[in-house]
Amino acid sequence: MAFVFMRETYAYALLDQKTKRLRKETGNPKLRSVLDKGTTTKELFSLAMVRPTKMLLFAPIVSLLSLYMALVYGYLYLLFTAMPTLFEKEYNFSSGSVGLSYLGIGTGSLIGLVISGATSDPLVRYLAKKNGGERKPEYRLPLMAAACLIIPAGLFLFGWTAENKSHWILPIIGTSFLGVGMIIVFMCISVYLVDAYLEYAASAIAASTVLRSLVGALLPLAGGSMYKSLGYGWGTSVLGFVAAAAIPLPVIFFKYGERIRSRNLFDVKL
């Protein structure tokens, strides 16, 4: 739908389209856009492959936020693999009813989407107004700080209510907390990376997406053995403790993110 209904806004692409049209109209193949660096297709492909990797390895903001996003994404799929066993064996859900247990994550994700969509831009405008009208990418992070508290809370609630065989709604409420926090974290990090890296935003997003997909594919493989050894309580608590350790991350980048970017600790220009 975005491809069909949204207009192109990227300056390089717009000028490239205009240049191609002028070449065709004038018959002059030497016309070039002022933004055209003369990069060949082979070089562009190399840049597209190398730059995200370089940012993931050498940009602290990209690497740490991508790692946190990947962990949360991995937690989601790990719970996906654990929930059928939990609700079938411990709560005697039928195979048809087990699918309803995912409504907690779905509902929480929808709530997180509404919260992030309704508060992200107004919060940036509010903080910019307090700062003399100057907007900073770091103004996207306060909402993430709140979400980082919700995620471990949801994990602990899910794990220990499942361990103690509490009412079935309580683990589902725990997963809804995870859904709320997960979507807010994803939205905040994605928009922050776009605002912080502008021209290289696509590379930053690509780096986080690759890492997230890898962790999402591999982490659930350890879920069965982990819950078998530690149980739902301590098994999920391990995940919660790791998530809790990341709570200071948005606070640190809110305070020092601009300084980290301005010091140019890494070079993304290949």
C-alpha cells in the first residue's frame, strides 16, 4: 500500500527521476544529477552489504540498540514455542483453544502501537519547545525508557504465574505486557535510528533487522531445553533479568547519544 499510495520524498531518488526524464527529453546522455556521485551498480551493491555491517560493528548506538531489539524479538518467538506446551499440559486447553492464548500478545502489541503513535511526535515537540525549539533524535527515547520497564515486568508475571499454575489469564496478561513494551521499543528505536543517521538510516535499519532476524530464528531453539531445566518461573526470569539489565540503555543514550554521534567514533562512509 505504501508503494502504491505514498509519494517518493527521498531527494536523491527525486533528482534521479528528473535527470532520467531530462535525458530522454533532450537526448543528452551526459546529464547528471548534482547528487550523483558516479557510483556504479557493483559499488552500490557493495555499499549496501558492507555499510550496515560496519555500522553494526562500530556504531555503539546501532549495535547496542539493535542487540536489545533482537533480544526482545527473540523473546517473542521463544514464548511462541513455549505457550502451546504450557496451555495444553498445564491448563488443559484444547489444541483449538491454545491459539487464543496469543490474544494477549496481539492485544498488547495493538495497545503499544496506539501509545507510541499517539505520543512519539507530541513528546518530541514538547521536549524541543523546552529546549528552545531545537529537535534532537534523542527525544524519541523517553518513551522507550518506560517500555523497558514493562518488558521484564511482563516476563516475570508470565513466568511465575505459569510456574505456580495461577489462573490462566495471568500468564496471558504477562504476555500482553511484553507486547506493549515490545512494540513501543521497536517503534522508538526505529524512529531514533532514522532521525540520528538520516542519509544512512536505511543501513542502520538494515543492520538492526538482520540481527533481529538471526536472534529471532536461533533463540527459540533453546527454549525447550531451558524450560525443561529451569521451569517456567526461573527460565523466564533469566530472560527478565537480561531485559532488566538493559533498562539504563535509553537513559544513557538520551543523555550521551548526541555526544557519541558528534565525536564520530566510527566512519560509515566507505
